[in-house]
Amino acid sequence: MSIFKKFRMGFAALAAVVALGLTAPAAQADSGRIVFRVVKAGFVVGASGGSGTLTFHGRRYPISIGGLSYGFTFGASATNFRGRVTNIRRPSDVAGVYAAAGAGAAAVKGAGAVVLTNNKGAVLTIAGEQTGLIVAADLNGLIITLQ
């Protein structure tokens, strides 16, 4: 084996070790449970708001929800969400802007599930039960703040 090939193999091994070391902090990230209620209403432009709780390391943190949507939206609904938030190190990592494109309809009762990521890397995996009368095919933005 030539010295150039040995050098390349050694460099590749070193790069792999460094890459594993760089991903180690993500392994130290933690998770929590999240529960919140969102009320949404609109005609073309929609608005949503709500509140809930993040449970992280046995402590409860109040959160506020706000958002806007634009597109085909008509009606009003309320959704109770439950789920997990992963890849967080502290409660403040949950705060941020989450975005998703969606389409759906609900009359009286419906169900939905979504996975969203914020700018800090927190991953929100939630499912909810929706009540009300709303038809939507819009672009949504959701903002979560810690109170």
C-alpha cells in the first residue's frame, strides 16, 4: 500500500472520530412533554392563539401559542394538542418559530398529527383532537414562547 493511501485512510479515520465527537452533544439533548390548546379562526387570513404547559425534568413551564396563516381558510376550530418535544437541553429551547404547510378539514370532530422543528433544533411531535367547523389549505406559522 502506498504512503498516499495510508495517509488518506488515516485522515478518513481521524475525520470519523472528530465527527462522532461533534455529534456527542446531540446525544446529551433531552426531551419533555407538551400540552396546549389552540383556537384558530379565519377567512383567507387566519389567526390562532392558545396556551399550555411544557413538562421538563419534572417541572412545569407555562407556554403561549400564537400564529398566523394565509391561504384558503374558512371557519373556526379549537384543537387540544399533546406530544413530546425532543432535542432540547433547557426549557427555553422550546421557544421559537415553527412552520408547516398543511391542508385539511374538520367538521365537529377530527384528528391530526404533525412533526415540526424550530430554529434551535427542537423537534415537536404532537397529535391533537380538533373541534369546530373549519376548512383550510394554507401556510401556517406557529410561535411558542415561555411565559
